[in-house]
Amino acid sequence: MPAIASLLVCFDPLAVSHTGVEAHLRGLPTARRRGDSRERRVVRVPVRYGGEDGPDLESAAWTLGLTPDDLVATHTAEPYRVMMIGFAPGFPYIGPLPAALHIPRRSTPRSAVPAGSVAIAAGLSGIYPARLPGGWHLIGRTDMRLFDPQARPPVALAAGDLVQFSAL
Amino acid sequence: MKWIFHPLGDSALLMDAGGEHVDANRAALDLAAALEANPPP
């Protein structure tokens, strides 16, 4: 399971030892490490920016020294990588965003963020898969369903996917 | 890229990468793909 800067490897200790797994990982061919086909999957995420769907768009933009239109233009300018899934089922950590969009988390988190909210904080973008507490700046909202326990796989995005946001 | 191995109990191994997070994340993703294609015997 990959995370932003680590990898968790689970295995059966009765079948293979720690040293055996470590030796195997260190011996994997370098060329194959560049062969992640999932990296090339581009997923388009349509977003309604601002207004009730993105109540922090204007304040975040002014904090960054941008206009709201500039913020949206930068957020939709290029595809960004899903660096990991975490926090809640299906929540993607997407980035790295350009320095122009680097903003700390809100000083006061919300106790409830609507499902589908698209947010930015700490150099990353995220999408809330369900109604959850959250401290990121909400800049828009998508109707894309990120987590469906009945679906296979249940999460719409995977680490390594590329996300291209687009403004509706 | 430098990996640090952390044996966790008797069932998992956590690997942290040093350096920039962008590069470390790419390395973690690539290594996960390589491991999936080449599981331990």
C-alpha cells in the first residue's frame, strides 16, 4: 500500500521472513519500477467552483494573492497525481500542487464538509468522498462518487492515477 | 532513492523513502507496481 513517501508491505511471516522480503524488494529490477501502468490513467473530475459549492474559493484566492479565476485556472491547468488514498475510504491526496496554490489548513476546521467537496491545503488537493469533518479550504464540488462499498473496486481513484480537474 | 526498512511485528514491513516527497511518492508507486508484478517466491 503506497503512501505519500512510504510503502507498507504486508506478507505472511510463516511463508517468508523480513530479511527475505527485504532482499526481494532490493533486488527488483529497476526497469520494472518505471512500469506502473496505473500512472498513465487520467481521470477527469468536473468541478463546480465557488459559490455554495466552494465557500472558501474567494478567501483562499485572496490569501494566495490570486483572483478566484486565477486559482481555478491553476487548479485545472494540468493533471495532478493521486499520491495516496487515506484519511477516509476513497479520499485522494492529489498533488503536488504548484507553489502558487500552497496554503495552510484553515485555522478552524469544519465539523462537517459536504460529500464531493474539492479542497486544497498543504500543497495538495483532496476530494471528500462523504460528509466528513475537515480543515481544508473548500473551493468547489464534484458529483463524482469516490467510494461505493458495493462497487469493485469500491474506490474510484487509486494511487498513481492522474486527476485532471475541469471547471463546469 | 534510499529505503529504510522497518519490520513491524511479524506481518508487515514499512518502507520510508528519504528525499523529496514527490520523488519518494513516485518511487513508492513504482516499487508497489514492481512488487505486484514480481511477488516474493
